[in-house]
Amino acid sequence: MNKALLSSKNMCWCTPQDFFDKLNQEFQFVLDPAATDKTAKCPLYYTPETDGLSQSWDRGGAVFCNPPYGREIGKWVKKAFIEARGGFPIVLLIPARTDTNYFHDYIYGKAEIRFVRGRLHFTDDDGNAVNAAPFPSMVVIYNGGR
């Protein structure tokens, strides 16, 4: 197995296009707040340079966010929780870490949780599949006050 996959240095796990497409059929996403020019899944997106954590996510529709998976992930989960109060759905693709403070503070009992069966095969920045993730994943859905 590639040791970089287990390293906290690898914080970008790009969403497989087919996985995103299924969610997009359901939610019709308009914004990807944690992207790069190469990995953006929506026409509107924020990059590390435009800093999705400091921007409003209210762009008139659903938000898809696959945030960096490093130590800052809790900030992204909290941001999604707060932004969802604006009345639009926010969908997160994150590791299934049910033992974390952010899970208990901002997800459990506050959002719909869909655990992903098996391990996702994330992609690199160019869309090429990489080995299966060494962690389980979950989709967290804030229904925007619905």
C-alpha cells in the first residue's frame, strides 16, 4: 500500500466522479467550497486561495463539500453546520470518524448520515483512480432547515 495514503500529509482525497454524479442527481449542487481548479465538481467553487472557510456558501442552491481530511476537517464540518441554517442543503463527504468531537458536536443528531459501504476509491487531481481509502467514509447531509 502507498504510505502516502496513510499519512496525514495527504489531505486531499478527490471525489470519484461517478460517486459525485449520483449525489448530484439527487441534490443538483451549485457550489463546491473546498476545491482546486482541477478538482472542482461544480461551476461555482472556492480554492485554497479563495478560502471556502471564510466565504459565504449561500449561492442559491445545494453545496457539495469534500473538505481536506487533515486536522482542519472539524472547521469544515462546523462551517457546513452553520451555513446549512441558510435554508439550502449541504452535503459533506468525509471519513466516518464517529469518535471525534466534530462528529458529536455538529453531526450526530443534527444531520442525516449515510455510511458508505466498503471503501471508496478516491482519485488524484487528474481524476485517475487510486487505491481504496484506508478509512471508511460517510455522507453527511444537512437539509437546510427542511
